[in-house]
Amino acid sequence: MKKLPLAAAFWTMCGAAAAEGSPQAAIELYVDTTTRQIFAEPGPGRQRLGKFVQASDEATPAMSTATAQAESKPVAASPATVAAAPKSASSKAWYEKIGIRGYVQMRYNQELSGSADTLKSPGDRFIGPEQGFGIRRARVVISGDVNDRMSIYIQPDLASTPSGSSTTNFAQLRDAYADLWLNDEKTWRIRAGQSKIPYGWEDLQSSQNRLAPDRADALNSGVRDERDLGVLAYWSPTVAKERFAYLQKSGLKGSGDYGVVGFGVYNGQGANRPDRNDQLHSVIHFSYPFKFANGQYLEVGADAYAGRYKVSTGSATVGGVTFTPSVDAPVAGSTDRRVAAHVVYYPQPFGFQAEWTVGKGPELDIARRVIRTKSLRGGYAQVMYKFDGGYGSLMPYAKWQTYRGASKFDTNAPRMLVDELEAGVEWQPSSAVELAVAWANMHRTDVTTAPYRRVKGQLLRVQLQVNY
């Protein structure tokens, strides 16, 4: 038969049925999945659309209940409501199922009092002397379903600064992994590649969604850049998957779906760094989002990891004495293990979140000039309130954090003492723009260089984020 454009063919066929004297007679239609042409008979490559009847501008008698139940198919209402049938997921080419998104964060820090001009923080390289505007993040995410059993996720950061570099804004890989779905319901998956290690709720939360400018040091000091190279398994029942997705997309600052249960192995030396001891770290993760009868969400969970970490050593001068510390550990590296717990009461409108961690890891003992295994502890607590109105979304917050333990990723793993209080507000006039302003009172160790002084000061912090 002659092939017509999609809408014209549809209405020609429906009109033909009406002209035969049966205005309510249904006609069965098929669409060619390649050419998008409409046909009135089945054939190779044609997908059944269902049975349709032509509707006039005047009201038409409703179909009988028996007829409606027998057909159980949509009825065309008017030409304006008819659109081309979408391709099924299985019929799309892989490049039609890949999406691109991302965000950019620009920051500015202004010293207010104390010795703030000499402060240093692992979470923000633009804190310190002779700083101005800086691009904190410039992320591009390429993700999608290659087929029904595999999804991919690739994320470079175009605003990285390699160690020792005097210039900024280098491209560096953050994520590159594949999710291999093990069942049709997609409740079980294997994640292989460089990805976030499921230790710490705030570490799993994207910086695109996080309310405070930086992650708490106690949790973030466990896994460099929150990521590593390894193989992980995640399980999320359907109800949990739906809740994780809602909490992330609704503006409630969710962390995403990292499973109700997650476990696996990874190198342990940090993102974009090779393994140095031929011994893998292991991690286990639990988290569940409860929903109360009034619609309030509460998420609780716990994480743990264990392995051996090889510290980088170098010359240090403390108290006028220059030395390179030895490492009191086996050839495979120092003991490195932690456990953490979290609770998140989502802002509806009042919210609260807190995490705490304890463990053991390598730390510089200056008196003995040796790096040995020592205990660590720390965490944070944060309160927030969400206002929604014609002006957009407004969320003020206050966050307190503390940490007593080593900064194992820095040369010589010096001890880090952190006590910090921060208060601020995030304004999101639209989904594309966010502006955050915060005041921070910091008291922290400068772990970048000996003699590892502890500095105290106050900062004004401003961040503009654009999402695309």
C-alpha cells in the first residue's frame, strides 16, 4: 500500500473507516520502527500501536464497558493530541540512549579576621593567601544505557589542579565505569571501573547537590577524591530505588542510589593512582531511606572499609630539625580501617544530618620521627530549613565539624586537628542556577607543609553554580 506521512496516514485510515458507515468502528494500526510510517496491516519491522476510532468535534457516545475492557487500548481524541509513537528502548540505537549534562562552580573566599589569610583546607584550594576567583568544579557527565543489561557513566573534571602545579584548570578523569545489571528488575548490579567508594553519606552526595561548600574532613580523609578503581556490587529493591531517585531529583539533597547494600574491593591508593602494594581494600555499605506516613523521609546507615595504605614520605623541618620519617609498617603498608554511621532527616522543611567515624590509620609521630598506626575519630552535624516560593528555593543551614586524625594522603601523613563552624544560605531561583553564601570560623592544621601549624580565622565564602 502507499506510504504516507505519519499524521496524514493516521487520519486517512481513520477517515476511511468512518466513510464506510461505521464511525465507531476501530481500526488496528502499526508503525514501522525504522521509517516511522503508519500501516493498517502487520509486516516485518512493524510495531502494533493498537486500535483507534475517529473522533468528531461533537461529543460521541462513550464505548460500552464491555467494549472498553475488550479493547483496553487508547482512543484518539483529536488530531492535536496525536504524536508519533516513541521508539521502544530496545529499538533505539546506543547513541540515542546517551545523555550529556554537567555543572560549573565558581568560588570566592574573603578573609574576615584572625590568620585567615594563611588558612589551608584540603576541601578548597582557593582558601589561602593571594587568592581571587576560582573555578572549583567544571564537570561534564556522559551517561546512559548501552543496552538493557549495561549502563555507562563517564565524568571528567575540567578544573583540576595536579599536585605541584602552579596553574589550574587541567582535565582529569573523575568517573569511568559500567553498571552491569544482573536481573530484569535492575535491583542487582556490578559496577566496574573508577567510581565513588561507598564510605560516608556526604562523600557519596554529589558536590552539585551538597549544601555546604566542602565535605567534612573526618569522612573525606578516608578515600581520596571519594573515588578509586575497583569492582563493587549494589542491591536496591524497587521501593528503595524509587525513593533514592525522588530524594535526588526533588531538591531534597539526596546522595543517589548506592544501594541498600553495597560491597566490593578497590585499590586503596585513591583516584587516578595505581595500586602500590598488590593488596586490595574492601568496603561494605548499608543505607535505607524510610518514608513516614506524613511523607517525611529519614535515611540511616553505616559503612566500613579495611586494607593497607602506603604513605608517601619526604623531608620535613619541625622545631629547627630536618628529618625524613621512617614508616613503622610491613612492606605492604600501614593498617587502614574505619567504620562510620550516618542519619539524614531530609528538609521537609526542617532537616538534620550527621555522621561520625572512628578507626585506625598511619599518622606521623613527630616526637619519634616515625609514621605509625594511630587511632582517629571525627564527624559533623548539620541543620537546615527549606523555603519554597515564587522566589525559588531558599535553604539556610548551620554545620559543625571536628576531626582528630591523620591526613594520610598528604606527604608524611601529618596529624590533622579540625574544629569548624559554618553558617550560610543557598538560593536556587531556578534549576539552572544556585548561589550560596557562607560564613566560616575555621581552626585547622595546615597539613600541606611542615611544621604543620594550626591556624585560626574567619572567612566569607561565596559560590555560584550553573547546571546544564
